[in-house]
Amino acid sequence: MKIRFWGVALGGLLSLSCAGSSKPAATPEDQAEARTAAEKHFTFAPVAGTKYAHVMRRLDEVTFEGHPVRFAEEWEITWHVEIKPETNLFVFRNTLAGLKLAVNGAAVLQGSEVAGSQAYFDLAFDGEGNVVDVRNTQSLTDAISAVVRPENKGLVTQMFSAENLRFLFFVRAQERGRELVGQNAAVGSTWSYQFEASPGVEAAETKLTVKEAVPCGAAHCVKVVRETKLNDNMVWMGAAARVEQFVADRGADPKSIVLKSAEVRLVDELVLVPERMEFHGATFDQDARLSVTNGAEELSVRFRTTRSSEYKY
């Protein structure tokens, strides 16, 4: 069966790799540890030789009120990760261990097809947590395209192109470090910043708060909640391609689409050990509702993206 892809390639308006399973409530000992750590800051200090599994999940879904059409892309990627020292860098080697992919409920990959490929990419960080290089993403593209059915090969190869993957991994890692490194890790700490998606587009604002201490195995983690306010144009940038395709498929001119309004809720949570910025979980939820006109017709569109990352040390 030939699968048609509606979404933008792996990107997303705010590309952030994110999260894990629910955590038990913090004990009094955990809270005490958090109080004694009040002067701790988020510090990029990975431990060379650390190995873990990282399972990334994502669902993109677009629905149109009053229409039975639903566009959905869902994938799950499993990485085996090892931290390696390299001169003055920390290199996170991510070896592809599994990939599940489904479009509108139809399976494209079951998960095990890529398991033996040994394809990998490297994320190289400097000592301050800045991404300085993303290497070898072409091996991922080659491994994935090699196991896809011929009728879906072109679209999947484009979706998981080396360029798209490199951009995705760079942005997610860089944003995570930029937002946390150097900030106070005490419960109750809060900070915010603004950023631009592109020149001339009104800046968005993100607020981060250290909500609570949580246990994570033998370590002591904190949970950081991030809330982002986007302007209408930034929301539209994430949904435009799908809405335009829907309008074109119905025989109308997508150039006639006008955005009337947009509402968005964007919240994510990060669970990590602050003194070495070792992540143990994260979730990301973006729920946008848009009102657009197409000539005389008005459309109500819901555009939702959910992501999670689970880490197993």
C-alpha cells in the first residue's frame, strides 16, 4: 500500500527532543536534598563512558471541524547512546536500534527493520553544552530508505533526509542547553527569554520554572516546566503546509487562504540531574486551534503535536 505523507519533514515549529514516564512523588529525603542543593546550577558535565537507551516518540495530528479528514503521522525511534570524550569535546554517539512509523494508522515500518543496520549519528558538544557538530546523519537516511517499500521510498527518504535530521538534532540539543545551562536549579527558580523564528516575525516568549524535586533512580532530579507563548504567524508556520494541501485536494486555491486567528497551548516538562544535566525524561505538548478563510468558506483547524523521550540508564 502506498502511504501519503501530509506533515512537514520531522521538523516542527519548536524542535525539542522530549519524554518519559510518570515519576513517584518526592520523599522528605528528596525534598531535603533539594533544599541543600539550593545553590546548585544547571551544569553541563556529562560522564564519559555513560551508556543509555533513549526512546523518542512523536505524534503529529491535524483535524478539520465538520470534516471526517484526519491526518496523522506517528513514529517511535530507539537509540543506544554512549558518551565519548574527544579532545576538548563530548561526543554523544546515537546508534539506531529501532524505528516504528505509521501514517493515518497504516504501518510503514514495524520497528525491527533497521535494528541491524548499525547506523548512527554523533552529537558533539563543547564544555559549555553548545552543539558544535552533528555528524553522519546520511547513514541514518540510507539505513531507513533501504528497508522501506518501493512505493514509499521517495517520501520517507525526504522525510528522514540527512539535512532534515541534522537540523532537527542540532536545534533540539542546542535549545535544551541554551535554556538551562547556568540557571539556578533550586526549586522555585524561574527565568524567561524571547526568540525569533525568522527575521521580521514577532518574537515568542518562553518561561521556565523549576517546579519540584523528583527521584530518578539513585540520582536526585528536578522537574522543569517550560511554557511558550507564540504569536499567530508562528503557529501558522507550523500548520500552513497541511491546511494548504487539504484545500488543494478539495479543488480550491490554497493561495486564497487567510489566517483569521490562532490559539495555542505549548507546555513541556524536563526531568534531569542538574549538576551534570543528565536527562531522565521529558514531555512536549503543542495544541493549536486555527481559524482560516478560503474565499467564502471558513475552516476551523486543530493542529496538535505531542512528543516524549524516555531514558533508560
